[in-house]
Amino acid sequence: MAEIAFEKLRELGEHITACNFCAACNRPNSGIEWCRLCSPHKNLSTGNSEIDEILYSRQIHAKNCDEIIEYVPHSDFKDIRQIGQGGFAFIYTATWEKKTPQEVSIPVVLKKSKNPIHEFIGEIRVHCDCSLANNYITQLYGITKDPITEEFMMVLEYASKGNLRQFLKNANSSELSWKNKTKILYDVIYDLHIIHKKGYVHKDLHSGNILCFDYYTKISDMGLSQSVYDSKPTVYGVMPYIAPEVLENEKYTYASDIYSFGIIMAEVSLGKPPYAEYPHDESLALAICNGLRPGLSAGTPEPYCELFRRCTDTVPEKRPSSEEIVTTIRAWLLFDEFEGAEINSGSNNFSQDSFPDSKLEQLSIPKSYSK
């Protein structure tokens, strides 16, 4: 018992040496220069009570300083540059001159949502729920506010290698070994499993929403994510990745996300976006509903092909769960399943040879479809 007590005292001493004492309450800090009890957000008002509550709740439940979400003054950002605009958000890069004792500069992404404030808050809540369970979801550093428009913006980590679509286009052959491709897919399905485990469907999973870092890959953009029980049959997203049942006005389910993952498998195999040669119109949507699927590159290992076929099965109930896929791909990595498999830029044929010759009059594609 004495030895255990001594060890705990030693650990406390090391913690205090590393983290110092809180200047406000004079207790040992919870982390380096950070005290959970003396929350910097406790008396802070962002102008929105729900966001205030999220920031404070995150602070008091955080296990370390990396888990808190800060309210960052917009003046702390330099070199702000717009790099993209989608159907639901404006995207900027910036440098965050973080006011810490070390005075660090951090490259970040700023995301200004086009959605109503309640949907923006919903996206923050999904981020919080999923990232507390998993450090690999794209990190939400904080919230800021545009001083001109007074619109809130999310402060997110910057991906050094861009999104998956960009990475596949620019990567060299050594970066696209089957082992590396498998690792990318493992990271994606692991994130998706956490999202599903927390009761959400992503609803917009595609290579533009998967970010690549030096040693790992992360799912991003929770803007359309919602509880699987609240999911409505409204179609948004990038058509090649949308499950056929969703194109036919069915609700998004976990299986719909699995279909999207299957299409990402094809993209990782081929090294290019699916159906790149074809317009993303009603003819493509109809062909997908009738069984059209992307091809895989020549030389793709058979276990990979089989999992792709299962993930993109027309019948949602026949698709594997995210948990099953995590187990399968983990085994591939553990046993070097694809060691020695050749990388080939050639492509197999699509699962159906051609698109329909003409559009049918009674086409079951929602008018609400939005890219």
C-alpha cells in the first residue's frame, strides 16, 4: 500500500511540474496551462445561449485540453482566404495566432454554414458526440464569428494533404500501395463506425469530405448528419455516392452510408472519381437504381472486390455493417492480406455495360435532389 501511495504522489508531482498551478484557483492544472474548473468560457457570451452551453459543457467534461472547444475572437485569425463554396457552406483557410504562453500559429479551416442557425448548432453537437468517442474525427477547435455579417463559423483542423479526391490525384505510386489504400479505408470505416455507434447517419460521405493527413485519414463535414431515427427521405449530396434506395425516395439508413463507403472503395481502387466520364443527371441516377456500379482497377485483390460488391448491393439489408467492415479490413492489415498485389491503372468494366438509351418518363428521382 505504501508503495502505491508513493507512486501516486510521484505521478502527482510530475503532473504539477508539467502543468503548473492554476493562477485563479491555485489548484494543479488539469493540463498544460489549462484548468477544467476555472473555465474560460464560464462567463463568456457568444451571443447565442445554446452555443454558450455547448462550449461550457465541453469544457467541464473534457479529459484533456485537446477536447475543449474554444470561442476564438475573429481578430486572432490572419491570412484568411476562401478556398471553396458548396451547397451548404463557405470554406476558408487561415492562420490562428493562438494566445497561449507559447504563442503558437496553427493552420486552420474556417467553415461558415449557409444553413439556419439551429442546423449549424446541430452540426456542432454531432461533432462533439462523435469526437469525444474518437480522436480521429476531424477536430473542431472552436467557434468564431464573422465581425461583418455576425455569422458563426466553425474552426476546424487543416488537412495537410487535402481531401481524398485530391490525394488520389496527386499521390505517387509508393503512396498508393495496396497496404496504404487499405489503411485509408480502415480509417474511413472506423470513423463511420463511431458515427453509427453514436446513432447518426452521415448522409454525405464522399471523397471530398474525407481529409488526408500525414499518417491518417479522417471523415469531415457533419453538416447533413442526423440521428438515424430523424432521417427524412430528402436527397442531398454527390450523386455517384448516393445509395439507390435514397434516389428512390427511401430514408437514409446506416446501410446508405455503407453504400457510399463502397463507392469510395471503387475510387480508391481506380484512383479517380466514379463515373467521371458521365454527366451526373437523371440518366446516371436511373442506371444506378438499375444496378450500375463503378469498376475496380485491374489486379484488385479478390477479397477487396467481394467486400465492394457486398457494400454496394442493391438490397440495403444485404450490405455489411460498419462494425463487420472494421473487423474485415483490420484483418487485412494485420495479416498483410494484399502484400505483393500489383497496382494497375487499368480498369475493369462497369457492372452494367451501358447507360439506358433514353430517359424514362416515370423516373423515380426526387425533384429535391441537390448536389
